[in-house]
Amino acid sequence: MDNNRLKYLLSRYASHAATATELEELKTFLKTEDQDAQLEWMIEEAWMQSAEAEENVFDTQSDAILARILPLRAERRPVAKTFYFKSWAAAVLLLIAVGAAFLWKKRLHQPAIATTRHKIIQPGTDKAVLTLANGATIELDSNMNGQIAQQGPVSLQTNAGQLVYKQSMSANSTISWNTLSTPKGGQYSLVLPDGSRVWLNAASSLRYPTAFTGPKRTVTLTGEAYFEVQPNSAQPFFVTTGNTEVAVLGTNFNIMAYDNENSISTTLLQGSVKVSQQAVNHILKPGQQSRINENGTMEVIDNADTDLAIAWKNGLISFKSADIRTIMRQIERWYNIDVVFKGDIPTRTFTGDIPRSADLSALLRLLEISRIHFKLENEQLIVMQ
């Protein structure tokens, strides 16, 4: 079907103006198996257009249109509801691909006012707590710039959400250990004394020395972090988390090791790492991901979704074929809110992403279209049937 014809039919349907013939034409198209390529092309077009949009809002009429069009394609894919949400504007066409076609509304004059019955829960920000060797703590945020501490000959400086260690000590100098911790609703980046860079996700911590002076460089991680390690074959880099150790020479990789997740995942983007769990170990190649399960077994996934693994670092809350509980664990960490489940929660899965800069109501409104209901009560987000 011609793109202009498809957009015309969607517009007619959304405005309740479609004739019986037009309605049947649209339903027939959305139920066919060979229209995905065209819809995907329209999604890409929407992404490009929305990247330049200044007004990223929906109005209540938009919500009504979404809810009305949703059943059109759901008949063909009744189990999994999928949505994409890179921005408010992009959602218009992105929802077409998964059981929700939507009118691409052009706002020529006054922007619509977004309304929601949910309390606005703001997203996380660049913030962390630095614990020095003597136990003193320093709260960090994106507004801090300049030197914040001195650890012997090592200067600690911040710049727009990044902590940098600048050292001038010799190899025989005494070192001390620092810990950088992010709370729920926080993230922060770090340049280690050797020049390696680390991005800490929410509810995470990294313990590291103020200088790497021994035969190896070792740091300890809880939570999730993305690493860009400076190569040094004479001094390999090690990341430990629980009973898992990742050995590195110089590479880019992500480790997710939250206590409330089902596995410890290491995803390799560049270089080579060896992941070890007691007597089990495996050398990863770029594009592979290791998963250490709760029972200690390790599986290696070829052609892993590396974009999904580091979406958080690139400013997205992203999920792929994830159930609502998996999504809500991300929500808890980034929006610093407790999630409680009540009743029989639907088991269908979702695929999509939203900007980490969006407030929580953005995600909730889209999930509600797929019959997931929420209530905010006493600073708890209650997920209901």
C-alpha cells in the first residue's frame, strides 16, 4: 500500500470519518503478513522527523485515538503487545508496528497540553556519593566543577557529572581506596587513575584504588557499569562482582550484576575478556554476552543485542521481549520509586524504549493502553491487573 494512502486511512479512522470500505481496506492491510517492511520504513521516517521536533507532548485526544486503534492489529498478534517510544512525537507512527496504529498529528500552531492522572515522577540525574579512604563522603552532582579533594598526590576533580583522578605519584607510593556509589535515580561517570573510563548506572557502586601500582588493576563492582579500559598488557584489568571475575587487557564492555536480577551479564563490544565463575570460564568475542545464572551455570549468547545492553548509557530505558516485572525493576532504579504488584499481573511481553529524560507518566500511559494499570500511593507505584 502506498504510504500516503496508509497515512490517509489512519487519519480517517482516528477521526471517526472512515467509510466501511476504507475501514475494511485498513484492517485488511494491518492483518497481512507482508506489510512489516513498509511499517518499519515508516517507523524509521518517524524517528528522523521526531529528532527535530521541539514539542514532545500528547494530549488526551491522542490517548483516546491510541486506545481506539489498538484492537485493529491485535487480532493477528494477540499475545505480545509491543511499543516503541523514543520520543512523544515518534510514538505516533512507532505504535503502528505492534498492534496500535496511530495518527501522525502535525501541530501547526499551539502545542497541546499534556495531561495525566499520575503524579509526575521525575527521572534520575547525574548524582553520586564518593567515599574517601578515611570514610569521609562527598555528594556529587552535575553542577560541581573543579577540584573536590586531594588524596596524597592524587587530585580528584569533577566536571559536568564526571569524576576524574589525576595522579602524579610514583609506583612505590602508598595508595588508598575510594568508592563511588550512585543511589536509585542517579548515574555518574568516572575516569580512573590509568585513564580507563567507567559509567555507573543507578543503584551501583565501584571500589577502586587511587593509583594502580601492582601487577594488575583491580576494581570491585556492584550493580551495573560500562567500561572503556585503557590497554596495558603488562598490567591486566580485573573487575570482580560477587564470585564473578572479568579479566581484561583493553576493551569496551558492560556488566550488569544487580542482586535482584536473575543473572550476571557481561556484554562485550570491543576487544576480549575472560569471564570466570569459580571453575567455569569463557573468553568472549565482540558481540557475545555471558550470563551467569543463579545456580552458578554460565551460558554464552552469540550475536547478543549490544545496543540493548548499553541502552542505559546512551540515554534510554530499553527492553526486549521483557515482562512487566523486568521493566519495573529498571523503573525502580531509575525513578527511585518502590513498585508493588497486586493481583494477577498479565504475563505478556513488551519491546521498546523511552528516553531516560522522560518523566514516569510517559511510560505508564503507554503501558496502560496495553491494559496494565497503575496507582501511585504513599510513594509506591502499585501495578494492578
